[in-house]
Amino acid sequence: MPFPLRKLPQIRDDMLAGMRNLDPDMDTGEASDNYIRSSGIASAVEGLYQYMGWGVNQIFPDTADLDNLQRFARARNIPIVLDSNAIGAIALTGVVDAEIPAGTIAAVSDGNQYRTTAIGTIDGTGHATVAAKALNAGVIGNQPNNMPCTLQEAPPGIDANATLLEMGGGAPAESVTKLLSRVLEFLRSPPAGGNTTDHVRWAMEVPGVTAAWCYPKRRGSGTVDIAVMSNGEPPTESLRIAVAAYVDGKAPPYGDRMIVGPEQIVIAVTASLVLRDDVLLSSVLALAEAALAEYFSTLKPGDTIYLARIRSIFTNIPGVIDYTVSEPAANVTTLVDATHVQIGKLGAVTLTES
């Protein structure tokens, strides 16, 4: 039974009742000195009760403030995942043997800039591929593959026109909810020398990784495969290498480990709706896209995308009287086996009014 934390009126009334018990003729009316003095003391006592309640909450990670939750995590060697910069590679051309210094800056059309993190040299074919990193942290630094870019100051012998072969893995700092889930997972499943939970925990500690799953023995005895995602997308090759290096530094020095990016099975949703007269199709489309995106965000590799769940989303949208879902026509299954790690991804959402 929880300890009752009394409020100011209750504390003051208890004090006044005690005074009347000592002297029935004592004045305890609202205009009396006793009432005023008891109100002041009760206010201070209520504050102490509140501080005591707050202090108790800080003992447990699920009720602690962010600062104390982070202290709780650091005391157990659980890294705090900060916002990460996108990483990838730049393809350059130029004169054979021309050198690209580390720190060379390239920019894309949206204004984002990227810095090479290694020294590169143009090979005999006139090409070079150099590792690079976004200057701005977060998702803003992510770019589609093969994005054209321009060197801000092209080194001698290097063409200013270049290409971002890939640039991904930029992610915001983890939320309080995400940190709490990792702390609770640590408490529920303490480190065990490299089991399934350990591999997932290690992968999630790498900046840029927002989801991870482990599949021991997927390719046979002695194999451990970790599937990772970054902001709902498969990892870039650079992020995959970073995860592999970090996990190898944590895991036991044996076994065949592989970091994979799930193959995304794109599922378009098409439906014909009957709407109330006062409801616009555009507003229903926005609600449907948000609800479908939330459903797909809960999927794991190997999960089945159920048509009934998609239908229930339209059922729960205000203003939808009736509907017919034509795509997908049935449940969609994804595979996790020796050759596949598949996950469902929401494609185009097309709605028409009938």
C-alpha cells in the first residue's frame, strides 16, 4: 500500500484538529493566528512530501528524470547514443596519382556539406573513392545513393564535380523512451557473454542504428547474423562496417558474424472509399498515411503484413463510411532464412472516392 502523501488542506486541518484536542476553546477560524501559522507550516510540509516523492522516483529508471536516467545508464556502462553524422563515400575523378587530402569539402544542391575522412589517390583509371562524413548531425545529412556534389575547393588535378556514392546513418539523439527501453532490457537480460540479447544491445549502441535483430545459426552452426536499420532504411555500407567493427570489439573472439541490412518488401496500399459529405479525401489520405506508417514501423524482419490490420486502419478513420482495399489483395509474408532477411515497407498510398 503506497504511503499517503497529504495535500496542504489535509495537513493544515490535522494540525488545527490537534490544537482543538489540546484546548477546545482555541480559536482555529480562518482569520485566526493559529490558522495562518498552520497554513504556512502545512505548505512547507507539503513541499517536503513532494520532494520525498520525487526522490523515490529517481531510484527507479522508469520514473527517473532524464539526467538521473542517464546517470543510471552510465553507472552500468550503457553508452548514451547521441545524434550521429551520416557516413558514406565520395567518388571523384581526376589526373592519375593526384591526391585528395582528408578534410576536402563537398556540397550538394540542398546546401549540405560533406568532408572526406581519409586521404585518397586517383588510380590508373582516373577514379578514386574516398570515405566521407556529413558536417551536420542528424537525418539532414542523409542522401540518396549517387547524389551529385561539388567540391568547394578542388585540389590540384581533381575534378570539382563528384558523386556521393552513399551517405546514410545520420540519426537524431535517442529519445528518453529509447534510452529507457535499453536500460530496462539491460536489467531484464544482463550481459551474458555474447548471447542474442548482447548482440542486439551492442548493435544499438552504434550511432545511426535505430533498430537491430539477431539471428544465431541463420547460416549454420557457429554463425551469428545481426540485421540493422537506420531511420527505417537499411544501413549504408559504411554504417554496416562501423557496426561490424564495434560488435567485433565487444563479442567473444570466435564465431562467424555478419551484419546485414534487411531487404525491404515494398507494399503499396490502394483503396476506394465511401466518405461522409463533410469529409475531404485529402484529410483522410493524411490520416491513413500516418496510421499505416505507424503500423509498418512496428514490423520486424519475418513479420507478416496482415490485410485485416490494414483494413482496420480505414475502419477507424473518422468520416469513412465504407471502403474496399484492392492492394494488397492478401496477407504479405516476409522471410528470415539462410538466404533472406526481409521486412515490410510501406509503399505508395492511393485512395479514391467512390
